[in-house]
Amino acid sequence: MRIVCYFPPNKDCKPWLDALRSRIRSPASVEAWQPDSPAADYAVVWRPSQAFFDSQPCLRAIFVAGAGVDAVLSLRLPIGVPVLRLEDAGMASQMTEYVVHAVLRHFRQFDAYAEQAAAGCWRERPLRLRSEYPVGLMGYGVLGQAAARALQVLDFDVHAWTRTPRDSAALRVYCGADSLTDFLRATRILVCMLPLTPDTEGIICRDTLEQLHSGSYLINLARGAHVVESDLLAALDTGHLLGATLDVCRDEPAAPDHPFWRHPKITLTPHIAGTTLCAESVEQIADNIDALERGIPARGYVDPRRGY
């Protein structure tokens, strides 16, 4: 069995190679990809190139070393080869921390207090009520469910929206395009955790933002392409949105002159809400390779038609 790993030049793949070599149960060759690498059975990839897939016509499965698969699905893949994504691999707790921090920072007005402190101003601000700040999660997969549970522990009113039907006894889930308006009108803190697909690109735009409560807040830790950036800036400048915490933007890394850096109502972080953890990821990938070798079901299959 041959396993080939593709990581971009700025990403150190040695820990992944070492972990896979020590974890794979069956005898296997695990190597970093080179243009002249022999055909492999399985691929573990992070932001792969088209040249990689063109050189690997015999793959039996492609494992994406992350939760998002849009960069892989945008390429021309070997016909009939399944793509499998990580279902958690340590990212759920990180992303939950990010969401909870951003929600509390806005709700408890810690951002405003930081501005007051910088100006030497000692002034108590009016207390906000949780009942007036319902949180709406766009996306309710493994990561969204973890964030919802944490927010509910803090007594926030939480609901979710998904593109496809989803059963949940834990909270109200709005499903499908026809329910998006109702979801947005019930939301004051909007958290985007959607996968990026052709249907969700640009979903946070002038139309959707206008349907939120006046004085709402946006948190995006999914993909920058979910947001029409000019529409977001306009909503902030008119005061319809009070602010935004963004972990992503359309073009990354953000250029030094990107308006998000200097906008007083935006907090921008460099795509760090959920960092892929090597050990946890390799454990999941190795279990799936073992399952495929034994002919039993694996986990994390991506539906190319849905984009996740």
C-alpha cells in the first residue's frame, strides 16, 4: 500500500508523515509527493494542486486534512474516487472557543470597554439582556452543534439554519431557502459556520444582512467567500450592523491595505478559529484507511453534488 501526502510549501508535512507511518496498521509506504512520485493508493492532501491529481490516476480515496473541502472539489479529480473529510479532529473545541469568545465580547460589550480603557474612561455601560440577543448559527454540522451546546449552557437563545433538513431536539432548526428569511429575522448575532459551496458563496450579502435586526452582529469563521465584502462594509457604515468578528476573508492572507484591518467595527483574525491537529487527524485518517482495506464503511464521505 502506498500513501502520498501533498502539503503546500509553507506547510511542514514531516509530522504528518511520521504520524502516519507510526499509525497505519498495514505495511505501507508513506511519502511526500514529488512530481515524479509513483502512483499511490491513498492521498492525504492540504490545498493540493491540479498537477498532483493529474499525476495520481490510481487513487482509491482522497483524504482532506481539514474540515473544508471546497479547495479540493474545485479541481479535476480522478473519476469515481471518493473524497473524505475530517469530522472533528480537535477543531470543534477550538471553534467553539472562538464563537463563545466573540459572542461574549460583543454581548458583554468588552470591545467597547477596551476602547474606553484606551481613552482612560471609567464608565459603566447599560446591561444587555440575553433575551434580546438571540444567536443564529448558519450551519449545524458537528462543529455548529458543539458551538450551540456551549452557547446554550450560557443561557443564550440559539437556533440554526441549514440548507437541507436536519432533525434536532436541542434547538429550532430552520431548513432550506424558504426558511432563511424567518431565520434571519429571529437572529441578532449571526454566526456563519457553513461549508462553502456554489449555493452558499456570497450568501451574506446586502439582502440577507438587511433582514437581520437593526443593531445586529456578524461572526464568520467559515470561508471569506460567504460574505460580499462591500455589502458588509456598507451595513457597518450605516449602523445596521454594530460590528463583525471575522476569521476569514475572500483573499487570504488579507493585504495590508484591506479595509477590514482598519475598520473600527471589525475584528479580524488570520484564519485561526480551528487549526487542524495532526495527531487527532491522523488517527481519523488511519482508521478510515483501515476500514477501506477491510471493506467496511468509512466515515466522512463528501457528497460532490452538495459540496460537503
